[in-house]
Amino acid sequence: MRVLITEPPFQNYPPGAAWNEVGAWPCRWIACPGAQPPFVAAFRLPFTLDCAETIRVHVTADERYELFLDGVRIGRGPERGDPRHWFFETYDLSLDAGEHLLVARVWALGELAPLAQFSLRPGFLLCPEEERWWDVLGTGRAPWQVKKLEGYSFTSPLSSFGVGHKLVVDGTRFAWGFERGMGGGWMWAETLHPGYCARQRNEVNPWEHLLTPALLPPMLDTPRRIGQVRHISAPALSHTHAIPIRAADHLADEEAAWTALLRGEASLTLPPHTRRRVIVDLGDYFCVYPEVVVSGGEGGLWRMHWQESLFANPRTWDKGHRGEVEGKYFTAMWWDSDGIGDTFRLDGGRHRRLDSLWWHAGRYVEILVETDNRPLTMRV
């Protein structure tokens, strides 16, 4: 659905405009009223087509977006640039006749964002190329709604300070099903300034982005069910950074079940009042958007941390042979901490997809799962 274009749209729009107005897009940025970084919001637009159509749209956000069509993610962006080269992505939407739904999850972390992330004014922009769709789909023209997605809080990435803060998601407050437009709390989006074509404009207000077509194809986004289980244990504590990995603690009888889960061959259910620590070796260094689907487990916890290697001696930063795990520690450099990653507190609902806003990287993954009074079922 993503396409690369070389000529920016709306270079001569609006027709007959004064020199200082040429290059204004026909659609405008929209925002979540009252939301200040750090925040995550969802925008939605239901619409109906009388016949099958292919509609080209141009999409961007400040700071980042995920675009969903009828509940399915079709893209992420924008490509990272700078305020005077703010990139947008182009999608050709092949749509059947009938009802459809566009949803965008947009987030702006402000001072908590990665060091390379620019921001001028948080918002979202979607503009169809053809005029007949501007009032049907375009932001600032069509009836887009928005709501802030509650349940997010953010934690320091510690020694990986440049990559931005990580997530703690409270499932009891989270708007499950937002990508399908579900739930209450939706309100009309706030309309901001138009988009502006970078090729036609040299000066804009400080909060206005100069838009240019994305230069790169989409990042590789291929499902991978990989990894070798190197260790499974039942630690007495949730904080694991000071607990070395020892073969004597390995629960060998459970290895086949966790391996089947990682390969997508079977689900895995943990009984109530259970804690498991699982060390997974991906075999290489990967950049990953991790996802797992869970059901049940009310009051439980799912945590996933990432490292390029384990530490033989965290005090001296000695990693030893990077293919070995025996006697090593899964911790973060410079900190007595469990590691770097995301944590999800579970609400007990069915088919909860736990995912991250931004990709993680490493060779080794530490999964910590805890159940309270209810069993938890997991699948990937």
C-alpha cells in the first residue's frame, strides 16, 4: 500500500493564490485538545464508499503515527527528518464498497523522545490527493474524532539514554480496541494550520512543518518467530538484575512449551500465583517491534527487556564470551536495574495484543511473567 513519489503534491495549490500562500495543502493538521507531551492519542474516521475505489492519501504526524485501515495496521511513520524537511508517506488504499474505518495512533513524547526526534507542534495530517476525497477523508475537513489513550506511563532507558523512554502500560486503563474505533471518550479533533509544501515555501511560522515526500521505502516489517530458550527459572523476586543465570535453576521440563510458544506452534498457559523468568537468545542482533497476545491473567504482569549481551561482571562491564549465559547477569550498564524494555500490567481481558510504540534492539531477551489469582494464556 505504501508508494514512493518524487514530486510533492499541491505545489501550485490553491489556484490563483498570492505568492506567499502557494503550496498550502487543502487539508489541515489536527490535534487532540488539551494533550501535552508526553501523550498517546488515537484519531478515527468512519466512512462509506458506494463502489470499490483506490484512493491515494498522504500521511504524516508530529511526532509519530501508526495508520490502521479497518483494524489492520498498514503503515508507520513519518520518516525522520527535521522541521524544514518534514517527511510524509503516501499510501494507495484499495477499498471495496461499503463501510470502512481509518484510525491513527499518534504519540509525542517531548523531552522523553529519542534524541534524534524533532517536534514542532504535535498533530496528525492525512490528505487525499484527489479533490473529490478531501471532504470525505481529509483531516481538518472530514469529521475526524480523537481521544487520548490512557494507561501509558514512561520509564527511563537508563544507559541507552538516546533512544527515548520506554513504556509501562496499565491494562485496566487502556483503551483496548482503539484501532477498531471501539470504546467511549471520542471527541472532535482540534483543527490547526494547513500542511505546507516545502518546495514552494521558504518561510512559515515556527510551529509549521515544511512537507516533503518520504525518500526511503518502508522499514522491513516481516513477522519473525525466532529465538532459542536458553534459561527458564522461577525467581523469588520480580527484580532480577542481581540474580545470575545458573543451569541449576533451569526448568528443563518447561523448555519445550516455551519453545513452541516462540515458534507460534502453540499457546502457553501459566497457572495462578506463578512467576517465570525466560532468557531467549535470538542468535543475532535484531531490531524488533515485539508483540504478544494474552488472555486472562488479571492482576498479572508481562515484562520484556533487551540486551546485546549479558554481563559476566556488571561492576566492570565485562561481558565475556557473548554466546555464553551461564553465571551471567541480565542487567543494564551503569545501573543496578533489571534492564531496558516495556512492562504491561494485565486487566484479564481476552486477546489483548501487547505491543510497543517503537522498536527495540538486541540479541538477548528477558521475559518476566507473573500471575495473580487467574491463569494467563499467551500466544505469538
